[in-house]
Amino acid sequence: MNHSTHDVVVIGGGIIGAAIAYYGAKAGINLTVLEKNELASGTSSRCDGNILAIDKDPGFDSQMSLVSQQLVHELDRDLEIKFEYRNPGSILICESDIEMEAAQQWVKRQLDAGLNFKMLDRADLRNESKYFADDLYGGLECQTDSTVNPYMLTFSMFHAAEKMGTKIFKHTEVKNVTKQPEGTFLIETNNGTMTANKVVNACGIWAPTIGQMLNVDIPISPRKGHIIVASRQQPVGLRKVMEFGYLISKFGGERKVDADIEKYGVALVFEPTEAQNFLIGSSRQFIGFDTKVNHHVVKMIARRAVRFYPKIGDMNIIRTYAGLRPWTADHLPIICEVEEVPGFYIAAGHEGDGISLAAVTGKLIQELLQEKKTCIPQEPVHINRFKKGAVYT
């Protein structure tokens, strides 16, 4: 690649970059995607594949998830390469009276926000799976939740975007980005330089690095998480199950669990895949960019799974892996144009919701690039909310 000129350059070949490429190309935008490794080689390949509203804060957050769920439903119809889309709903389970009371409040707030939630009692859990522990109190259900293969969805959107004219350069690492006096961006890579009218930073945990090149402080930190892949020897369940403590781990409340479980943010996440295996998580740690598997954490996740499913203790573990969630302090992504650097856009900071919110993020960036009416309000996901004193409710 010698020096070339482009309209919109998207940096990042994960699921967020794929969604921007797809919705942008569909709307007729001339896009170029740069990825430093292979497509979907970072966080998008080290996660589970849930399009969830059940774990979103009621109000804007869950509404944004609902828009994304509807878009993914359309993608299932429109995309040529299938991505294991299933729409079974998901459940959260409670192990105490206190959690059941909190779950009732959660359901009430979600119903008030217009979402399809309902409480489950002990009998409902027994109907759901005979493998659940007998002492569980009940839980709640969100019927709109769906599951995808994140790797395949990323490839499928890139495949469609490429057919519509999007250029994709893999193994192309951005070394520097500068704003030129005439308003364009000069992008220096290991494969030469290019000029762009607009730049979209879809680099997930690496978004702050690109921000620094343009003197933009992007408040995103990597938050590590582990997943176990177990072989499905028994029909344990047909849909996504989480413990109610997962919400408390995600949003930072008090849980009645032992110190190690609390320290590593371990909470049950159980997901059957189309390949007839189970994904079992989860953990949450801030320890920089380390993606090595910590076997102590894996043991705690397994222990937590057996607490809720006592009969799965003898299941075979196929493999374990760890990934990094791009975390922000208020658990919402940053999706906006940066006012101080016109033409520079950010689409990152989705923490564990990148798969859930990829479609709505791609659509929103396309609308911002074309200065159209946006499918969700802008303020809650604008970087300006982190400025001193700026609080949006």
C-alpha cells in the first residue's frame, strides 16, 4: 500500500469494526478497515455470544440493547453467511430471599421501561432444568434475549461489507494518526501511509492508544474475564443462565460470597452453544493487558457452576480461555464524534456488551457519519459525559 486517499477509515477489525463496515457500506459510505492482526482476533474471539437485555441497567441501557436485538434479528434474515443465531430468551437465578426481592425490583423497572421480563419461581426452575440445585429460590426471565457465534457474525458482516465495496487491510498496524492543517487525517502504518477524511476508532481495549495520537483522552481500561468450554454429555439446559450475583459483580454491589469469589468477580454464566457444548463463566479483574489463563480462577468458576448445577461436576473441560473487556466507569460504551477533533469518531468501551451492542453501534456510527437522525439518543454514549461535572441521567 503506497500513499492512498480514503473517505472513512475504520481502525479495528473486531465485531464493532465489522458492524460499522456493514451498516456504512449498506448506506453507501466509502469505507476502509485496518486491522493489525487477523479479523476478530482480539476480544471478539474470546467471549460468549449473547445479545442480552437481561443484564442491562433498566432505561437507556436496556432500550439500546433492545434496538440492537431487533437489528440482529434483521441481520439473521439479510446476511448471506449464517452466524448460529438463536432466540431462546435467558434467565437469571437467585439463591436467597434478598436476591429474589432485588430481582422483583429489577423486573418492575424493566417492565416500566417497556421490556419483556417476568419472575420465575422454584417450580419454573425445575421445569427449566432438572439439573438445577434443589435449594435455588427462583429467578427472572427476559424473552427477547438471543445468542450468536460472535466470530461468525463478525466474518459475516465483513463479508457483506466487502461485497458492497469496503476495503479491508489485515496485518496493518496503525503507528500514528495526525490531523493535517487542511482537516484530513494522515495515518501511518507498517504498510505505508494513507490520508482519510474521517477516522473511526473501533479498537476496543486499544482505543486509548489511538486516542493519544490525536491528544484525546479515552477513559477505557481492560477488564479480564475467563471462560471454560465444557462438552455437553447431558441436556443440562437450552438457554443462557446467569446467577443474579452476575449483575452485582458487573455493577459493583455487595455479594454474600467468599473472599476469593468476590476478589475475582466470579459469577455463574452458563451458555449452550450450537456445537452442543457449554460455555461457562465468568470472572472480572483489572490486571492490565494479561490474557494468560489463571487456573485458580478457572477452578473457582467451575466450583460456582457446580453450586448451581451439582450434577455437572464430572463434565469434561475441552479448553479454557481469557479475554479483555473494554471497560468504562459507567458501563456504557463511547460512540460519538469528538468535538475537539472534527472527523474523529470513537466506537469502543462496550465492556462485556460488545456482541450485544455491535449492531446498534454500527448503525449509530453510520448515522453520525451521514449526519442523520440517530436510532438512539447521543448524550448517554458521548465522551463528553466524562468531562468534570457532566452527568446525564
